[in-house]
Amino acid sequence: MMLTSGVSGAQISPTTAPSNAPGTGAPGTASPSPGSLSPATVPTPQPGTTPAPSGSGSSAANPTPGTRAPLPSVPTTVNPAAAAEPGNAAQSATTGTPKPASATPEAQDMGTSPIAPKSGDGAQVAPGSGDGARGDLTPGAPRGAPEEARTPGPTEGAKPLRGPITLAQLVARARTQDARVAEATAELRKFQALYDQARWAWFPRFEITLGAGGPVPEARNNGLGGPPTTEASLEGDWNFGKVGVTVFSTGNAVLPLYTFGKLSALERAGEQGPKVGAALRERVRAEAGFQAAQAYYGYQLARAGLKQLEEVSKRLKDAGDKIDALLKEDSDQVSKLDTYKLGYFRQLVESQRATAIQGEQFALTAIRLLASAGPDEQVEVVEEDLPLQGDVKVPDLETSLKQANARRPELKAIAAGIIAREQEVLIRERSYYPDLGLAGYYDVRWTSSATRQRSPFAYDPFNDRTAGLGLVIRGTFDIPIKDAQLEQARAELDKMHAQEQTLKAGIQLEVTQVQSQLAAAYARAKSFTEAEKNAKRWATAAYAAFDLGTGDTRELVDAFTALAQASAERGKSWHDVRVGLASLARVTGAVPATDE
């Protein structure tokens, strides 16, 4: 008995691409048929087609166990570099407490294929003791239920934005209102329903038939099985006598009593479903929150770049006015060539301004999308300086790896998937044993044109009242098929253990990459901060010398060029630090404190 979402959880492996956004991979259904003794299938979760904004594939409607069903990949980043500040909504996640993540396996009937269970087989669940005896499964709240599965969708429950949006607000809205989060929430609700179905698989299926019909020929005798007492009751002629109608009802049900632990294992396997669903939803939430931080810091980078370009442009304009004035005075300090040089650099600044405006507009569009803003809703973003006031404490690699191994939802999902596979192996091993149950039936019939027989030895198809209750045992002897199914279940379990090792290695590589990128970005940020200070001093001195007539144009242009380059690199490096901290929080499985 297996749940395919457990397999999906096992396939979640991070990418090792240079981007800060690690790759993602995401998470069918036959109804159990209680009434027979053989445990049937817990419905197989079938992931729907997932939109892939970056060209990622969509999952198939009925995936084969072991295939990957990827989540949407990360949209194009505003600035794909490494980097976020302690205390902001994304970075504060590193100290948050991870939410319980939960994962779904797929159950299968003992006598059916793991992929195509027979709809006619029954399904019952035994208690945790494994002996199949019922009595502990009473109606009520499902045991092991995860956190509340319902979350407002991209428009449902979204409050209008008031005032400039902060990073904390943007991350919180992205984690709750993003369409991918709504999709993952719906999957979680489905997994919970499938688990409930598995819990109640033991419940007998009462098959009841009601019917009425006619006309029924006359059939009269003494009620003790004697010969017909009327001419019309004789057969072989066209004399039907006083015809009537017949009404009947039949029913049967089987309650499992002992299944050698098959139904208990079925319940434990189905219990992993909500765990996989919650883990996959948490992964989508983390991805949405990280993308929100990327968009936010990209907007701040573009805004800061525009301010820097304004300052440089103003200084170049002042220098140009000074050169024009000196040319009119026929000063030997400048020449027409200096005008051409300055004009060239001023046009370069204008081209950079167009690029910065484009980046600002793209980042604002991404923020609107992630904040689930309405078409007519105005979105303003607070202005925040990218450079951090204090020192950034970059977590060491060992600490980051420990946090990732303890909190990553993908690891929780694959752990639940392994449990489900182990239960499948157990069910396959116990499928060689028969099932014991309590069966009951009844048959009630009444016909208006027939005499009811009072003798227990008289056959009466017209007016019958019978009922019965007894113990039944059921088993099959398709040993070769069961051997093949058991071997398949063991192979799937070994495969998932191998996938777990691959996943752990991928997470280790991903955390190592992000942590090293963050450390390098912080080192660059500190260096370019000092470089910008020196470039400002150089530019100030060069402009003063040029204004006094003791400096030449080349020195002035070189100083402004160095200042523009240092300012741009400083802003980008601090952007990388900010995004790197948010990325590290995501790859270590931290949950922002602002989350609901």
C-alpha cells in the first residue's frame, strides 16, 4: 500500500545552479470498497497540472511512482546574485521555529497492482495493534491531523494595501496569498481527505437493493407447500388469474475482524499523506517569500541606482557648464575635446538611467504579483537603504547545515514517504494470509397475488423473509502475483532510500553554495563601501581643482567614472548581501516570524 505523494516528496531535490533560488520539485484516485475482507486502496493523490512560469514542466495526471512532478520554477530574479539583513522579514526567519510539516503515500489493495487498484475490492483499517480488531476507530477528529489546511487564495481574504508596503508585509502576503500557495493548500486538503478515507476503510459497505415489479401471475395453495388450490395457479396455460405486484429488498455487509495487520498498516500509510502535503506547502511558501524578498531588494537597488545617477548627472552637468564658460573665455585650461569627453560620459549615465528605470518597473510589477494586488490597486513600496548599519553575522557552514537538516520540509516529506513505503511492504508480506470477518445479510419479499408459505420446508420465491449472520474467511492463492508485488514494493522502498541520500547531498551542496555566496557578497560590500568613500574624496578634490583652474578635465572625468562605478558596485553588493541572507534563511528551512 503506497501513497504517491510520498514519492513526490522524495523527488524534491535542490538544484545547484548559480542562482540563489534553488530548484523545486512538487508533489489519483480509486475509492476503497468496504464490504469485502481484502484491504483496498487508499485513493492515490493525483497532482494536477502545475503552471510553470519559467518553463518548468507540468505534472502528469497519473504519474508513475518515482516520477517527478515539479513545482513552478523561480521567476527571473531582479538581480541573480547572492544575499539580506538581520532583522528583516526574510532574514529573521533564520531564528524562527519551523512549522510542523507534514507527506502522502499511496495505498494499494492487497490483491491489486500498486498503480491500478481494483475498484471492487473492499478496504478496512485495523487498529494500531495490527491485529485487525476494530473498536478504537470511532467517529471523531482524525488522529495525527496536521495544521489547518485551509488558507485564503490569491484573492480570497486579501486585504487592500494601505500605505507603502514593507518587506515584512510583502513576505507575509506572498506566503499566504500567492496562487501557488493556494494550490498547495488545496493539495493538502485533498491529502487530508484521503487520509480520512483510509481511516474509515474498515467501515462495512452496506449493499442494499430495493425493487418492485409486476404483473405476477396468481399463485395460491394451502400455505404449507401443497398443490395449487385455484385453476389460475396452474402453470402451462394462459390463465393468469388475479395478477398482482411484488416488492422486495435485499442487503449484505461484511465487517473485518482480523486482517493480520494489513488494515492497520494501511491507516499508518495514509497518515503520511497530510505530512507530505504540509511539507510541500511549506516549501512553496518559502519559495514565494524568498521571491518577494528578491523583488523588494531589486526595487530598492534600482531606486538607489537612480538616485546615484541623478547625483553623478548633476555633477557632470555642473562640469559641462564650467567647461562651456571657460571656452567662451578662451581659457587655455580646456578645449573642445573636453566637451566631447564630458558629453560622452553624460550619455553613458543616461543609458544607465534607462536600465535602472526598467529594473524598477519590473521589480514593482513582481511586487504587485506577489502581493496579490488588484488591477486598480495602487502599490507603493517603502524606501529603504540597502547598506546595513551594523555588522552582518554570517552563520558558519556547519550551523547552516544542521539547521537545514533539521528544518527543510523536503526532508520531512521524504521521511513520511519512506514510512508509507515500509507500510506497503508490510501489507504485501501479510497479503499471503487470509482475512476474517463478520458477514450479515437479509432478504425480504412480498407478492400480492401469491400465498405465503408457512412451512420451513416449502420454497417460496414470492414471500420470503430470511436473514443471517456468521463468520467468514477470505483469501486468494495467486502466489506468483503476490511475490511480484512484494518485490516491487521492496524495490520502491530501496529506491526511496536512495532518493533520500541524493536529496541530503543536494541540500548540503545548496547550503554550501548559498553560505559561501553570502560570505563573499558581504566581503565585497565592505570593500566597495570603502572604495566609494575614497572615490567621493577623489571626485570632490578633482572637482575643486578643476573649479580653481588647477586640474584638468581628464582627472575630473576619471574621478567621476570611479565614483559612479564604486557607487554602483556598492549598491549591488549590498543588494547581494540582503538577498543572500534571505536565500540562506530559505535553504535552511527557516520560517519568517511574520508568517501566520
